[in-house]
Amino acid sequence: MQNDELIWQNINLNFCSYKVKAKQQKQSFCKNEYNVTGLCNRQSCPLANSRYATIREEKGICYLYMKVIERAHTPSQMYEKIKLPRNYEKALQVIDEQLIYWPNFTIHKCKQRYTKIIQYLIRMRKLRKKNVKKLVSRDLKMEKRESRREAKALAAAQLDQSIEKELLERLKKGTYGDIYNINQDVFEKVVDQDEEEEEEAESEFVEDFDESDLEDIEDYELEMETTESGKAKQKIKVGN
């Protein structure tokens, strides 16, 4: 049979894995999930009390946990779990009915803990409805890896284009002769398309002609006329 006072003296004076001592405050805290107040004292300790009750929340649903001395020999089934209704007033009535002959301290702390849980559940629902900015981490290693892959793919694409151009030039020159069975019509279409692209690429934009440019053009036309007339006279003399 367990002795609550002996257990508490051992926990309080020696060592407890759930105890957390604060540096600035003299009060110690408890990390046990069944602690109803979160404080390390005689009344709130779930290990040193054979008759204990607390409130816990699981996935938005509140439950009342009750421990009695009759189930001390079965630690896995020590707590009785009772689901509380979502209505706040009805849940308080269930707590009063289940803890009707329990100490007032336990009843008050269970109601206080249930109220706190309901308050933070309401705040959670309100925050879900609001548009909150979400921070997303960047994987720098993945970005560097992707950039290297893109650079390699681009280099491979440029290599393929250069090889294709070189093969077309060799086919135009007839380097390989009749080795490849290529349809002549298709080959001529590809050559024509390449020539059209080259002609379009060679087009440029130039400035408007000045008066000096017009004079140069007229001088050039006069020179061409004189040369042509000279050649015609030489042909007449040779014919004579």
C-alpha cells in the first residue's frame, strides 16, 4: 500500500525528474502532463496523491481524468477518462457531478484549468480564420544544385545546336557523299529556312542620307556612265 506523505517527502527533498526549479523565483514547476496547476507542491503533485483529478485537451476535445487508490496497482489503467461536452456550462456540471465528494481545491483547480483550455482553444480558432503570413525556409543546397544542373543542361543544348549546324554545313558541302539516305526535298527546305533566317539577321537600321551622301552618289553615277561610254567606244573601234 502506498503512502502519499512518504512519496512526497522523497520527491520534495531528494529528486524528481518532473521538477523544474526557477532561478529568479523560489517556486518550483512540474512538467508532468497530469499536473492540474503546473506547480510543484503537495496538493498539485499527481504522484504524491492517491486521489487526483485533472483536465486534459486532445485534438480540441477536453477530457476529465480521475485517479483513485483502487487502481494504484494498475498504472496503465490508473486514470479514468471522461469526455466533456463542448458546451461550457454543461461541462462544468459534469465536473461537479463526477467530483461531488472530492476536495474543494481539486474541483476549483479542474474548473480553472478547463476555463483556461477553452480560452486558448477559442483564440486558436480566431487565429486560423485570420490571414497570417507564413514563413518558408529556403533550401540553399537545393537551389545551388538546381542552378548547376541548369548550367549543364544549357551547355549541352548549345553543344547539340553547334553539332547540328556543323552537320548541316557538311551536308551542304557534300562531305559525306551518298552515305546518308536523306530526302532531297526536306534537305532543301531546311537549307532555305536557314538562309532566310540569316538574311533576316543581317538587316540593320542606318541613319538618313545627308547632302554629302547624295553628292557622293551622284559622283559615283557619273563615273559609272563615263566608264560605260568608254567601253562602248572601244568596242566600236575594235569592230571597225
